[in-house]
Amino acid sequence: MSAPHMDPDEFRRAGHAVVDWIADYWTTLGQRPVTSADPPGALAAALPAAPPTAGEPVEAVLADLDALVTPRLTHWQHPGFFGYFPANTSGPSVLGDLVSSGLGVQGMLWATAPACTELETVMLDWLAGLLDLPQRFRSHTRGGGVIQDSASSATLVATLAALHRASGGRWRDHGVDRRYRAYTSTHGHSSIEKAARIAGLGGEGVRAVEVDPDTQAMRPDALRAAIEADRAAGDLPAIVVATIGTTSSTAVDPLPQIGAICAEYGIWLHVDAAYAGAAAVCPELRWSHAGLEYADSYCFDPHKWLLTGFDCDAFWVADRSELIEALTVMPEFLRNAATESGAVIDYRDWQVPLGRRFRALKLWFVLRWYGVEGLRAHIRRGVALAARFAERVRADDRFELAAPHPFSLVCFRLRVGAELDAVNADLLARVNGTGRVHLTHTRVGDRYTLRLAVGSPQTAEAHVDEAWRLLDEAATDLLGKG
Amino acid sequence: MSAPHMDPDEFRRAGHAVVDWIADYWTTLGQRPVTSADPPGALAAALPAAPPTAGEPVEAVLADLDALVTPRLTHWQHPGFFGYFPANTSGPSVLGDLVSSGLGVQGMLWATAPACTELETVMLDWLAGLLDLPQRFRSHTRGGGVIQDSASSATLVATLAALHRASGGRWRDHGVDRRYRAYTSTHGHSSIEKAARIAGLGGEGVRAVEVDPDTQAMRPDALRAAIEADRAAGDLPAIVVATIGTTSSTAVDPLPQIGAICAEYGIWLHVDAAYAGAAAVCPELRWSHAGLEYADSYCFDPHKWLLTGFDCDAFWVADRSELIEALTVMPEFLRNAATESGAVIDYRDWQVPLGRRFRALKLWFVLRWYGVEGLRAHIRRGVALAARFAERVRADDRFELAAPHPFSLVCFRLRVGAELDAVNADLLARVNGTGRVHLTHTRVGDRYTLRLAVGSPQTAEAHVDEAWRLLDEAATDLLGKG
């Protein structure tokens, strides 16, 4: 009746080997191609069809990791990775997450792991202070913060709390029994439409509000017009999602005006700062958060630009009772004295899943190892590297900047005529095809636009300069010398 | 402009220290109290109000982890932890997760980390084979598997796909514009009501179907009656959630009869085997999955009873196109050639969030390190330990078993008269108050019932025997000698 488990001594030995494997991976990262050239199915075809009958040693798995898996990855921590938004991590984050894995506790209720809940509350208060967020989000008020897996889930729970409020509590029992509307700009993230669909509003429940062509930011007058039109049609405006740092171009929606409109109509204002929120650790970048005092909820992703591994979205509400009322269900098997006392936070009522990992540990490790000054240095470095790259673009007449670059993302393209989209797509394919860098694209002003987002801790001036050199060479191949 | 990051050598040194910390924690776990006696707020009060200005070494954080955090945890991996359902982990799982943290890749699209997607597809096929699930869930058919964070999220996405199907595709654009109904037994998990609420059906959208008083399993005749009543009222039955192993008592709903009813009415059948699904790695326990060929979707949690750390819910659908149609949104910034070729899986369309960790790695490490025989030994050991405990209960006239115990959960209580609930609650408080074990409770047949769930890899006969000894002593204090 014995089941052999890995004993602590074997874990110690194999654990050191895995730590060394990661250290070696990070050391050699810059020499690897950023992306894989293998076709779909290459890894699947190389693996057996079933697990082994008898167990194998960790070394056998690590050997296959090297031979089969890592060559078929996109290396997000690579110094030449400039795609999407960064999903950077760091040594301290990996170690904090390792402790969490080793403890293996469940933080669904305060009672099921008190320190998991309390450290999370304190870390969210630390972050709120670090970003200088409004007092109403701090846990000593009616508000408070929680870790969500992603900004997608933050938008979803904000939408649910907004429906609860807009319906006067009716939604909880009766569901979506009239037409509610959500608003975001045409550059709001796709997760806003997804949240509305999940919540039962349908894709048509989302109004895409026009942006200003110069700033790519939401036009408050267009928001007001959309709200008025919906009200006139008998629909109920429930939530506005404003963005600090849109995915396409890091545009900043004008929160002071948008917030005033939400206050006037009694609409929930959720602010999605998934990527750019981290910038607010630097006082000189806090202009981007002006007007946040209007927000009912706010989130940013430490897992994007604050050196904390995925998943870690920091989400705050100004009135936690609305969120909890929207989401709580209490079965007998979860009843406990601490919950009934009302003196504790049960974070399961702040999110979609019931279970929760001890994710606050990685934040704790990151915030303490870097300190405030270390985090500011990281953000400033990203902004400076992006500015350095933008300067190259600006100085080359063949190229143009497609949008302002207030943070660490630069949007740019070749100035060409009728074939602009195709030529720029070709440019992107050529530089990515070198395997030295990886950039992605979007559309700004409905034109194909390349994006270079800086964020990996390993990225230095030399890597940004190499990206520019590759673009310069590819442009010359495509267009002739500039 | 320099930002100091943890270099690979420092990571190697600190990483070894953290691995050793975990090995020491596991070695000393049995000597710790299972739960903390500290009142709410004790940890929060012991922490500073803000992060440090300058960074601190990892050792400083580990010292505070020992002094402040671990004493205030419920130790889920403790050999005396018998609460809720197990959330067991293992050395191989921790190591696989560590590799995932170190790689720091994002698997939202195939193109953003091909090996992350392909290893996940293969691991879900391995698991499907391991549990002998129907062929229709394998990736070479129209179906396939994906990792969700939890069974809660699996139920939610199943509900959304069911609404998409029930509406004939109308739901995607128009949302919940009529009344849909979901069905589960009175012992279905609370996440089913939560999913219905999130999806906009409201709490009243869920019909709680009566159970058989002997088996605690859903009554097919009652299900049929509820469906007929709703149809007569003009409401649309969308989904039935049947359970293999309910949370209260591990009851198994009669899938063959329920499945036939769902097929007759064209209703989506989701099967929630969050805890007990793992039992199907043992051929002698596969009776519990009879009728699964009717299911449109199925999930179980390797993070409960299959030695894989949270979060890891394995979720399968018989027709992946329905799920993808329900959930996909394609913004420009995610467009890529691989997606447009139709030759790849983009798992972001199978879940709520956009981002994804490389969670298949921990499954790969677990399945290879244990092998099929190691996993079967683990399950058989849990079942045998539960049977051993149940034998003690059965042999003591003061106690009774409150339900069958087909897996590793035993439901029991003191046989007392009018004060049954209070006396049993007192019994639970007394044994948990020793700090040696942790059990939780539920209600079965509307009576207070204690639950002892076996699952920690460290739990041996001695720990189960100690739990019984403490219960015996507390019962003697409460009632006199048996």
C-alpha cells in the first residue's frame, strides 16, 4: 500500500538542478532565436502518445525540455523580445512563486490560509501607495485590492459589480432581464467585449466610442452622445471602461472628463491600466493617472511591466461591498466562524474561481528585493530605451512615428504610399525572420503599424540599437537607402 | 540609467536557498500545528505600511516568512490536513512549475509560445487516456482538452458554450435576451450558481434538483420534471451539470439516465468530477464514470487529488468549435499567420482570461516522474486510508457514517438526539483545536456532518489513526465512553 513520493532530500537535489537550469537558460537567452521556425505540430509529433507506466527521473524530463520544448518557444524574457506588451519576470518573482508552490496553500477564505489573505491585502495597499492611488482604494476604507489572474478577469468582475449596481440589486437573482450597455474606446482591449459577452450583454452590448485622431484617446463628447442615445432607446448604461495605455498605442483616455460624465449619469467607471499602470511608480509619470479619483475600480498588471511573473493583476474597488454582493455564494461546506464574524476578507468573493494560489508572495519578494528605487529605475530604463529608439525613427525620413510614446512602446511605420500595409507587413516579417528580435503590429488610424515594446530586464541599449539596425537594413532592402 | 536586476549567479545562490527552505518546510510539516490560532489581523499588524525604499536581500524575506507568515497559515500539505478536498502537490509538480516561472512565456496564442500550446494538448490527451475518457474528448477528434484554473471556470465556460448552442448562436451578439435554465443537484457545487450568475441567468436561473436520500445523487425523474416545468413556462433549458463526487459526500450522479435525458431534450451536459475524476486512473474505480459518453464537457482537478499544484483543472469538450465560437474575439494586435491558417489551437479562446502560464509543464513532470503505476498507487492509498478510518467509525456505536465513501472522503457524525448539530460542531471544534488535525463539515440529509478527506502525500496510517484517536477522546469527553 505504499505510494513512493519524492522525499525532501531528492527534492533538494533535483530542485538545485532545476534552479541551475533556469540560471543557465537566462544566461544563454540572448544567443537563442527569439521565436521558433518549426511548423505547427512539431512538438506534438515528437512526444509519445501516453505517459510512461513506471516513473522516470527529473533529469530525463530536463533533457527533453532542452531537446524538444525550449527550441519551440517564443522567448518572452529574451532581450530582443519587443512584442505585444512585456510579460517580464525577475529572479525575486520566481523565488516568491517557488515558495508559493512549496507551501501549496489555498487562500479561498481567510480561514483556509490567513496569511495568504492578509499578505495580499497588505501588498495591494503597498502597491496603492507605490502608485499613489486614491485613498478610497486602500483597505482601511470601504475599498480594497485583490489579485486577479489578468486584466481580462478584472474587467469581467467590474462589469458584474456594475450590473449589480445598475440593476439596484435585481441582477443577482434575476440576471440580465433588460438591455445594459458597456462603453469603451475603439482602442479598448478585446477583453472588454469578451467580458460583456460572458456577462450576457452580447457583443452588441458594447459601444465602441470614437477616439481623437491625434491622441488615439476616447472622445468625451462621443461618449456622452452614445450614453444619451442608449438612454433614449431605453437601454441602461452600466459601465464605462477607460484605458490608461491602450494596447495599440498606449493612448491615455481623458479620465477627468470621462469620470465627470460617469458621475453625472451614475455609471460605474472601470479604469484599465494593465500595462501603463506600472509607470505610476515614478512620480514624473503620474500625470497619466489624473482623474483616477472618479474610478469605481482600477487595475494594472505587475506581470506586464513590474517584474512579477504572470499571473498577477492588481485590481482595486472603491466599494468592496458591491463586488462581494455581486459574487458571493455561501454553501454549507465553506461556512466558518471567521467569515461569520465579518472581521475578515474572503477573497473568493472578489473573483470568478473559488480556489486561489498564494500569489502575494511573489509581489512581496519583488517589492522588497527591488525596493521603491529599484522599481523606479526599471520603469525609467524602459521609457529611456523607447525614447532612444523613437529618436532613431524620427531621424530617418523613410519612417514615421504613428502615435505618441509616453511609456515604453513605440508605434511606427514606413512612410509609403498605396502599398503601406503590405510593405510594413513585409518589413515586420523580415526583421522577425532574423530570429534576433520579435516585434508585433497593430492598426493605428486604420493603417498597419509596427510596435516595439521594451520591458525585459535583460534588454539594454545594444538590443534596441540592434532592432533599429535590422529595421534600417530591411527598409533599405525594401525601399532603397534612406 | 542602470536598473540592477538579480543576475543568474545570485539567482542560483538564492534559488538553492529557497529550494532548501521548501525541503525543510516539508520535513518539519508534521510537527507544526495544522492551523493558526492567531486572530484576524495579526499578520497585517506585523508588517510595515509601505515597501522599503532600497532593496533587501532574499534572506531578509525568508526570515520574515518564517517569523511572520508560516505560523499564520493553514498547512494544506500537512499529513493531518483532512479538510475540504485535498489540494495536494508534489516535488515533481513544484519543479515543473518552477521551470514555467523561469521561462516566463505567455501561451495565449499558439504563435506566442508554440510548445506551451502543444505540450498542453498532448498532456490533456495523456490524461484522457489515463482516465480512459471517451474518444470524443481527444484532440484528434472534434473535441479536445485545455487547462482551466479551476472547476469553477470550467463550469462557467461550459455554461457559456451551452448558451451559445441553446440560442442557435444568437447569444453571442444579443446576450441573454430570454430566460435560460441550468440544472444541478441540491449538492451541486456553489460554483454552478456562481457561473449562472456571472453568465447573466441570475440565481433563479439554476434549478436545484432533488437527490436520492440514500445515495445523495441526483434523481433523474426530478430532473425530467424540472425540465418539463420550465419548458411549459416558456423557459429554455440550456445546461445540466452532473457531478461525479459531490463536495459534501462524493455522491455520483447517475450519468447514464441523466445523459439520456439531456440527449432527448438537446441540453448541454457538463460533468463536474473536480475531486473524484482522479479516481479513474484506477480501472477498478472507473465505474464512477459510466455514462460519460453522453457528456458535452467534463472536468477534473489534477490539483486536488493528482499531485499537481493549484491551479490545474483539466477540462474537455466534445466539440471545440462551439466553445471557441462562444469565446473568441480577434483584435488586430493578436492577428497572426498561424491563427489564420486554421492549423493551430489558440487556447485564449477556450477560457476567460487572455494570458496563460505554461501549466502543462507541471503535469508533464508529474506524469513522467510518477508514471501510471505511481499515480494509481497514490489514489489506492487514499482510498485505503479512508476505508481504514471508516472502519473505525463503523465499529463504534456512538458514531455513524452519513454517506457511502467510494473515494477518499468519509462523512460521519455522532449519533445523538435533539442536539445533534451542536454536539457534532463541538466535536469538530475540539479535535481541530488540538492543532494536530484539521477536518471540515457539511450538511448531509440536512444534518451537521463531519468530513475527513485523505489526500496529502505525507498522510500515512498513523495520521489517520491519530485523527480517530482524537475524535474518540473528544467523543468520550462529550458523551462518556462508547
